[in-house]
Amino acid sequence: MSVEKRAYTMAKIAVGNPEDALDLVQDAMTAFVTRYVDRSEDDWPALFFRILQNGIRDWYRRSRVRNRWRVWFNRSDDQGDDILESIPDDKGVDPVAQLSNEGLNDAIIKALKMLPVRQQQVFLLRIWEGLSVAETATAMVCSQGSVKTHLSRALQALKSRLDEYQL
Amino acid sequence: MNEIDRESALTSSAKKALNNYAESIDSETLSKIGRSRRQALSALHKPKYGFFSWLGLSAGGIAVAGFALFVVLEIPSTAEFEFLKTSEDVYVLASNEDLEFYDHLEFYQWLEDENINFENHS
């Protein structure tokens, strides 16, 4: 499977929006070619995914700012949507329970999407992409210890969310 | 099933699920991804730093113009005669005289060198 397909899948799981995921992959490919093509081929995977991860981080930063403005405008506008609608309902139906009748593959993808983005991306890079701990740390711009911690937490969360499938 | 087996089963199932998910990307998106890849690779064959090369050319042009200005301003002080001669040459060449004038140019030059003034002789 081509690396751009995997990159697109990772971006889509992270941001949830196909158009934004495509933009992130396009930008990462262009930036990689213009910046790092002279580097050793062994470094390419970590460097490419580092650019992609930076893009995902920037996307989250931008959407946080956007959401803050949106909330502010909604507050000041009496005719606006009810802000309570955007607050998650902790006592509502557990999304995992809704997965019980769906296939294992869908359940895994949904469980991955529910993970905090750092845990999610470390899991994808280490387990799916097969990067080493050091390469994942380079891609995520964090320490190797953080990579191990994020991966361990991701595995714990996935195990508990997919418990009903008896993996 | 112990913890390690459980973890191994989970990662194996996750890989399968992710492969299926990636393989289910629609053809339109795939073609967009492919086009982006080609565009990124084509950037390799373009000259690097396009904007900066123009900037470099401009800087080169400014340097040449500066040098020319330096020559024009500095040379007359050390070799004023040559400069004036050159400017006269340019003046003569730029004038719309008949071809006959240019044929007799050497003669006029000789007259000037000999400091012969027709008005004085007449």
C-alpha cells in the first residue's frame, strides 16, 4: 500500500474531514519534496510523517481558535444556536455501546478516532506504519519515553473500548 | 488469553481494520492524492528558489549598474580627456548627419587636432 494512502488515512482519522485530510497530505508531500529529498532515504519515513504530524497539530490549533470565536459569537448572538447542543453529554448513550452491532473493523476505526490525537497518532505510526520508537519520536517531535507512554495508554484505551469483541 | 496475546490480537486486528479502511478510499480521492504526488515530484525538476534567483539577478543588475555609475563618476577625474572624447564620439554617432559627414569625419577630426578654425582663416 502506498505511503500517501496511509498518510491520508492517518490524517482523516485525526481530523475527521476528508477535504482537510487531503489538504494535509498534499501540503506534507510538497513540503517533504522541497525540504528533505536530499536527506538519506532511511530518514524519509520519519521526516515525512513529522511534516504530516506538524500539519495535524496546526490544524487542531486553528480549529481551537475557530471554535473559540464561534462560541464567543454564539454567546453574543441571542438568535444563535443553543450552545448546550455543542457540549458533549457525559450521561448520554455510550458511543462504544452503539458499536456493539457493527463489525470489528468499524469498531476499531471508531475507537481509534475517539483516542486523544497524540495517542492515536503514536499508535498509527508505531503499530500500522511500523516506525521504531526513535522514528516515531522524531515524527511526533517528542521524547521516546513519551512515545512509549502514549502507546501504552492507547493500547489500554483500545482494549477497554473493544472489550466486547474479546480480542 | 494472557495480556501479551491480547495485545498482539488487538494490534493485528487494528492493522487489518486500517488496511481495509485505507483500501476503501474512493477513486476520486485516490486520483486527487495521485495528482498531488505528481505535483510534488514535479517540483523537484523545477529550479530551486525561483523567487530568490530573480532576487539574485536583480542584485546582480544593481551591482553592474552601480559599477557603471562608479566608472562614469570616477573615471573623468583621472582621465577626463578620454571621457570627453568618448562623449563626443557618442554625440557624433547619435546625430542625424548625412553619410557624407561620416565619410569626412577623419578630416574634421584632423582640422580639430590642428586647431584650424575656418572662421579665423576667412
